[in-house]
Amino acid sequence: MPRVGFWVEVFSRWDTNTAIFHDKNTPQRVYSTVKREQGCRRSKKGDAIDRERKRLKKNLSNLAAKLRSGKALNSDQVRLYASFDGASANEVQNASERIRCQSGNRNRMREALEQFQLYRPTILDALEKENLTPELQYLPFVESAFNPNALSHVGAAGLWQIMPSTGRRLGLLVDARIDERYDPRSATYAAAKYFRDSVDDLSETAFENGHSITAENLNPFVITSYNYGVRGMQRAVKQVGLDYERLLKEYKSPNFQTAVKNFYASFLAARHVAKNASQFFNDIDTIRPLSASASSTIRLSRATSAKRLAKELNIDLSELKKRNPAFKRVIWNHKALIPKGIEVSLPYQDQGWSAAMRGVYALPREIEKPGFTWHRVKRGESACNIAERYRASCRELIRLNNLNKRATIYAGKRIKVPSKTGGISVAASSQSSSQPAVSQNRGGNLSNQDSRSFQDYRVRRGDSSCLIANRFGMRCSEFLALNGLKRGSVIQVGQAVRVSASNSWHTVRRGQTACGIAESYRVRCSALLDANQLRRNSKIYVGQRLRIPKVAI
């Protein structure tokens, strides 16, 4: 309980701009506090934190020396020694090596209480479904202060601070585009599953080692396992049984250190402060239960960009982002599509979103363009030589290919060279029949691009933009526009570009004739008729797909 008392004060007395110096093994022994904007964080040699730590260490060493010599203590030393409850000089000296700095947490706790009201119904529902104690609802106060965007220095993320590998094991999607650890609802049900597995595994271990099991004596081990791991707690149960006080005093393990030893105590403290918030916060009456705005959920049947969804559904992009916290930056930066099969949260509307989504799916498909080109390494080339040749960042090339510190590459191996061409483009081959008719344009604009199909082409030595365009029956200006290039743009050997496919397709629109379509594509009418097994008097229909042969007039 003294250990818990210290953490109650951390959560309710000291703000984050207070650095608290205390004993690592006996946290309730507080030596001093220092006001600093960042608390204990980002301390460096010579700053206020470093100076205070050295001052306290010197004072403790001087106190130990006087205790050994039997000399009289001054008033400051008497007050300091009173916190040791008659400990020996050696114990005082050892304490000088155990000085720890802890930042206060009062203001974060106040903010967390507001967020707690928002997420509490989901948490209680998840715990109930797994037949778990509702006491676990208070754990995010310790893990993330109920910040769904929290990310630790070791990579734990979200409301429940779940590691990537643990998240995947619990059924969360964690990849380059989606990270459901940041989705409070998904992460909460995954955390409940973790606790269910932890309760079952620790109960089995305790039973096999002859211990009687109750929720009261199992809970401390279950909660600590969230920080230390279930296997670690299973080893502890085998060694000390279900006696948590004995665990703190006797259990020895290289990883069972200060943070783990204080985890359950800090949980109990956070729970106490949350349950008795009015005793610790004068303005607690201003906190009102927050309610989540009503939402609808759709499951994408086709990969779609966030920008297109926001535009076509008339939703502000920032609103879409707020409702879908699992989507990573690459989606919001328009560098990747939201994958097919992913559920997207949208504002609620009575009639639903089915009709609007049919309009989205009627649009041309979108394609992700890779943000790199391939290069086959030649003898004598280095990673940075290749990057310089392509006017790319050597550091980014090393990262993209997961090279070692020496950036070792081998002749004959293909490597990725970062480029600025990554992003999302529209695949014109899936043009909807509802789009306006293609108008003939001889002036070089890409007027009929959306009615043609395209393919990838790797630039070869000696190629130029206009040479490639001519080879594939395209106007030079059309090729440049399709690939986001200008007249003066340099293309690199190995670079992926888009060119016209050997045959293109056109969807017939109202008022069009076969020969009129042929003229718009600059092919002979007879060639178009032959390619589609049509005659001069054959009828064509709106929505019919016609093959456009690559035969120039």
C-alpha cells in the first residue's frame, strides 16, 4: 500500500512539469521535486535533472559516511535519515545508486478521465463478452492515459499499447496501410482477448502447481502479465505461487525490474483516483460523459483512395480521417489505396451509403504507382553511385532495400531506386459508361486517355519520351501527360512508365457510331469493324465494348 500511495500522488498531486526524485526499490521514499517543463523527459548531462541527481547522491553518501563515523547529523541529514526508518549506513549508501526520476501525471490524468467516459461502454462490453472482471477497464490510465494515438519508444501503440506482433496474433491488421492498434474499438476487443488468454493460462499454471485460484489473488498476476508477459508470470507463479507481496520481494529475473514491479501498484493507484475523482480534482463536475458521433460502416468491394471517397461522398477529408484512425499516413497522403474488404467508418445517414458507393464504384479504377524503379546492379557500382545516377537519396535507397550499415550490394542483383512517381493514378480501362463522350482533339491534350487501356513499360537505354510514344502509337504530349512529365523531364533507364496497350477498348456512349469512334482514335473505320467482327450496317449499342486496333490512319 505505501507503494500504491506514491503512485496515487503521481496521478493526483504532481503535474507533468514536475520531476520527482525517489528510491527505485522503495518508491514512496521521495527525496525532492524539481519544476521542469518536460519533467524527467529528455534529460541530458548538466541540466537541472542531472544536477539534482548528483546533489542527492552526494547528500546520501555524506549521510552514510556520518553514520559510519558516528558523527552528529545536521538538521537536513536528520530529515533525510528519517525516511530510512533506522537503516544501516550501507543501506543508505546503496540507496545513493538507486535514485530514480519520475514525472508527475496529474494533468494527463485529468484529460484521461474525459476520454475514459467516451471509451468506457466499449471496454465494458468487450470485458463482459470475455467474462472478465470490469476492474480491467482502468488499465489504459496506466498504459496510454486513454490516448488512442499514443506510441511508445519500443513501438507499442494505441489505447492499449499493443506491440505489432501481439496485435497480429490477436487478429488485428497491422501492415503498411492499416494499423488497427490505433482503432480504439478493434484494439479494445483484442486486449480483452489477451486478458482472457492470460487468465486461462495463469489459472492452468497455478492449478498444476497446487494453488487455489480466486480472482482476487490471480488479478495482480494477470495485470502484471500485460507489461511483463504471460510466460514470465507463469514462471513467477511456479516460483512464488499466487502471493503478490512475495513476488515483489523474492522473484528474481533479469527483466523483472522497476517498471514491472511498479506496474500493478500504478494500476491500483489509477483505479483509486478514477473511482474517487471528485476527491482529487476540484473541477471534476465540469467533466461530462462524452458521446461518440453516430456512424455507419461500409466494407469496400474495391480498393479506393481516401480522397475519392471524401469527394464523391461529400465528406470532409479531416472528418473521414477522424473516423478511421487505423488508416496510416500513406493513405491520407494519397500514396496508397484503402484495400478491398476494409471497413470504413462514415457519418450516419438514414438512407445509408449504398447508392453513393455505387457511384464510387462506377468510376474508373485507381492504381497505386510504386515510388521506386528497379535497377540491376553492375560490377563496380555502389548504392550511393546508383542513387546519384538516378538523382535519388542514397539514405532512402538503403532504407528501401533494407541494406546493412555498409550498404552492401552485389552485381546482378535487382534493387529498388526511390523515385518521385509514387502515388495513385486512374486506370482508364474501367471507364464508366456514364462518362461524357470522348471529343476529338488534335491539339495534344489527353482528351481520350480515359477511354484507352494502358500497360507498364521499362525505359531502355537510348529511349526518349517521344520515341516511346511513337513506338506505342501515342502522341508525345499524350505520353507526357499520362506519366506526369514535362517536355524537359528526364527519364531514367529502368524507370516504369505507362504506355498505350497494343489494343484499347472503348465503351459506346449515346449518339456514337462505329466510324465516329474510329475517327476519334485515329484508326481506319474498316480496321475497327474487322477487329470487332462488324459490318458497315451493324448496329452498336450504348454500353457495348469495342476493341480499338493499333492501326494508324
